[in-house]
Amino acid sequence: MCGIAGIFAYAPDAPKVRRGELVAIRDAMAVRGPDGTGEWFSDDGRVGFGHRRLSIIDLRSIADQPMRLAGTGIHIVFNGEIYNYRALRAELIAEGAQFTTESDTEVILHLYARRGPEKTVAALRGMFAFAIFDPDKGGMFFARDPFGIKPLYLADDGRTIRFASQVKALLAADAPDTTPNPAGHAGFFVWGHVPDPHTLYRGIVALPAGTSIWVDARGQGQRKKFFDLVEALRGNGEGSDLRSAVVDTLAHHMIADVKVGVFLSAGIDSTVLAGVAAETIAGRLDTVTLGFDSYRGTENDETVLAEAFAKARGTNHRTIWIGRDAFAAERDNLFAAMDQPSVDGINTYFVARAAKQAGLKVALSGLGGDEVFAGYPGFAQIPSLVARTAPFAMFGGAFRALTQGWIGKVTSPKYAGLLEYGASYEGAYLLRRALFMPWEIEGILGSKLAREGLDALDLPRSLDKGLDRLHAGRLKVSALEIANYMRDRLLRDSDWAGMAQSIEIRVPFVDPVFLAKIAPALNRADAPGKRDLGATPRPPLPPEILDRPKTGFVVPVREWLMGDNSPEAAQRGLRGWAHQVHRAFV
């Protein structure tokens, strides 16, 4: 895990790479890699790679990056972890490859040299974002993992492409185009996060999840999707039983040369990971629970059940409490660490800090369990809304025109769009997840920025990426949750919030191999749910966890984030907090 940066002056008339610029971009991500720094420049001065290292696999300096493949001029900078690297390494050695390190980075280099870029990304199981410079081909290959766990941002001015693991790092580049991107600003207020591939800036974009791209003297080539989420959810493979799939993904995500712990809440997802890990790994598992002073003795206090479970499973457990004063002391640091505006991520920031205090470098998160095993209320609400609203869809525009001006004063503004959006899965999902509805954005951003942004976002139609290939409503909702809320908010927040504490967060339920193993079962009428997941540890989860109402992992937003006297605290949900977050970025 680390921070990567690079500059490629691909056009013949582009100025050569300036070392000071590369170092500035790299060192803007110092917390991502406190264990070491690295840099490399091509002899012709047209390529520069920078790296900040958080040592997890092969801790020796010989595994530092940027890394060159011995006997070639091929270089790589890589962020992430490859969980099947040992098996791939064995295959490559059998083919005659010679290794100088025990790192997963070198495995990627050998794969690229022997099998080419497309077969390389297809072989990797893990979270990754990397750039490989190939001097013989005169170009650079970029790739980002299937679910977008690891970020990769690009800034291309038509002659030079710059890249980094964080948007804010690219702001340290020479004169980046920071003109406001209307889709980024409008998208933030619609969703509470900036939707990929947008950022707040016209000149910086994200490489989409599960995508690769080649750049050479002609500029950016065609982007290639190497992972199709809808096709994966269709479950065309053989699959396996649920427990075997959980044990397998857990075993792969525990691979490291440092200690790996678990973020333990009182929810099913994290307790399943802790339970399976405690019974299958050698040694005593480390678990960490975060407690909020304001929640002591309430239904939102997860510490009691988490501590009881940890004791029953024999983990080395720590509960770390924080209060309002601790949050206030960290507020500026939190905003500095937040790479793109988000109304979420505060919880992850503090639990990652707790993991750091517990002496961990790597922690497993149950993120993804709700999206795969239908843990959100929307899995029932969205299909029901679509079925009930479809007969009235023709009246949707008129109903919104009649109600949007006043309905927000008495209830949620979303009710104005009930008939207009509720008849389709993508529209119903927008109703379910939106923070502000599209017609509210003009009042926030002004007509010009709002109009341009909403036109670019093209909501809700842009959410439909082949949903008709999925027959079950549950699978359609899974696809929407995974490709939007999970990828663009939860995973991104886990990245910046974990890296702010130099903690690597791993997500075993967000794994293409795991999904392939269980997708056939997800397509059955009796598809497994959260209770089935809770039965996978030995012994299964206790009833007090299985039967506990879902509360979510939340922070005391109104009390801590906005203050008792803030005029925005009266707004519904996180709408007031969204305004405060946005102001921190503009």
C-alpha cells in the first residue's frame, strides 16, 4: 500500500519532466507511505515515477519502488496488494522467470513482460492501481482494479499526462487545470460524494474502476474495460458454498508480512470476518472497536456486543473511545486528509486512528457485505416502489412541477419526484440515495453551474449500465449499490481515511473471485442473505448479533459535526453537513 505519482511527457514537443514537480506531487501523499520514498527518471527525461511506501509485503529495501524488471527497461509504480501473488509467482518461476524479491510488485512486472497487459490485469486478484512504462513500445500502461478499491487520478494537458493516488496531490503539479467541473460539484450535492470519473476540477479525472488505458506519443488510446459487474452478478460459473467462499477470501486477505487485524463492530459483516479469522489463522487475532462517548448506553453503542464477541472468540481486543473534544481537535486534520468532498468517512477516519493506536498497519473491514447480501432497506424498498409506481409514470413530470416548490417544507423534497423517478430501478435508486434532488441543485450552485453539471451527469439514465441483463430485482439493486454508493463513497472514503493514519484497509467481501463463487447462489430464489452469512463462522454468530436491528456505523453528526447552534443543523439528514464540507473545498 502506498502513494504513486508520475509524469509522462508523451508529446514530442512536451517539456521534459521537472524533478521538483514530481517530488511535490509525491510528497503531498506522505501519509500514504511513511516507510520510504523512491523516484526514477528515464534517461531522455520524458518519464518520471515517484513512490511513497507503506511496507506490507517483502519489507526489505530491495522491494522498494519504482521497480525495474531486471534485464529490461520496464518500470512500474504500484499501489495496492495482489492476494494471489504467491501462486502467480510459482507459475512464472515454472515458466523460467527469475525473481530478485518476494514482492507482489515484481510479479506484476513479470506478468506484463511475459503475458502482455490484458492477461496481466485478468490474472490479478487484489486491489491495485499501477502505471508501467515500456520503453520498447514507447508508452505507458495504466490499470485500476475491478471494483475501484484503489484510486488513480489523471491530469492530461494534451502533451503531458500526470497521475497520482490522490486529487490533492495533483494540485501540487505545475499549473493543473483547476477550473470548476460542473459535474463534480453538482454530483457532490446530489449524492454526498463526487461520482467517478469526475472530480471538482475539469483537468483531473479518475481512471474508472476495472479499466486500463495505453498512452504513447499519440496520446491516450482507447480505454478498455476488463471487468463487467453486471456479467459477474449473472453468476455463469460453477460457484461454491458460502462458507468456503468466505474462508477463501479471508485467507487471501490475511496475506501480509505484518500483523493484520479486524475493524470489529456489532454488525454481521465484521463479526463474520473476525469469527472466521479467529478460527482459521495461526496465532491470536487483533480486533479494534471504536466507541463514541455520545452513544454510551444507547442502541448505537456497538462496544458492548463487540467486546463480548471478541472475548468469546479469544481475540486480542481493544476498544478506543472518542468524544466531542477529540473530534474538534481532529476536524482540521480530517478535512486536510479528505481527498474529495464526502459527507461520510469520518467514522472510518477515527476507527483507522484507533487501529494505528493499537499498533496495526493492516485492518480488515466488512465493507461490501451489505451490497452483496442485501443488507440495506433499499433492497426491499426499491423493487416495491418500481412495481407500485410504474402505472403512474406518465404523470411524473406534472406531479413534480406541481409539488417541488412547496413539498420540501412539510416533508422530504424527494416526494416531488416519486412518480417521475420511481418507475425505473435507476430512478428509484436516485430517490433512495440522493442527498439533494436534481431540481434543488440550481438553488445551491446557481443556474449555469447546476445546468451544465446535471446535463453531464444525465441522471438517472446514466445509472443504467445493463441492468436489463439481471432478472432479479435484488441483483439490480446490488449492481446499483456496488457501482455507486460502495465504489464512489465507501471505498474512496476508506482509502483516504485509512491512508490518513497510514493504515491499509482491506475489504474481503469486495473481491471478484469471492463474487464469482457466490454469484450462482445469488441468482436463486433462495439467495443467501445476511443471516446466511452469519452462519459461516464456526460456531455461527450469536442471536444477539444476528437479530440486532441494523443501525449503521455512524458518528453523532448533529452534535459533533455541525454544532448545536449551527443554522444548518436543522436540515434533514446530512444536507447541512454537505454544505460545510463543500465550503472546505471551494
